[in-house]
Amino acid sequence: MFVWSKRLTGALLGLFVLMLGILLLNKAPDNTSDLTIYTTGWMTLNYLGLIVWVFVWMIDQARMRGKNFWVWLVPFILAPLPTLMLFVLFLQRRIRPSKIG
């Protein structure tokens, strides 16, 4: 893969561990359940991690195929899952050979 590097992966894992530590050390207000706060935070943290992973994967796939990824950035931010599906379909379309001369 072009985009993933040990430095990027280490930084993202470090950020995940830091955010998880903050989540675990954060005390819930008296009127809410600790489990609700922890579960919501855990799901949010994992969702954001997945979004970052998919984003980097999309950049990598576009670079491997010589396509421009940045036109997909705004749709990806607004609706990640449908954009991912359209992106995969776009990359899988059959390329027509060009007629020379």
C-alpha cells in the first residue's frame, strides 16, 4: 500500500489509545449511567477509527489506479458509506481501450 506507513499507523494507534484513556478516565455526571457514557464513547471512537481507515484506504486505491481521490472528499465527509460504495463501483468499472489513429 502506498499511503500506510509505520509512522502513520503508529500515530493513529497512539491517538486511539490516548482517546481510549481519556474515555476510561472520564467520570460520568451523576444523572447518567457510567455504562451509557462508556458505550457511547467506545462506539464513537471505533466509528471514527473506521472512518479514518476507510479514508486512507480510498486514497491508496485511487493512487494505485491513477485516479483523483480529492473529488471524493466532500461526499465522503457528508455520507461516508454511500460514497465508499460509489467509489468502489467507480474503480471497478470496465475501462474501454482507446482507439489510436
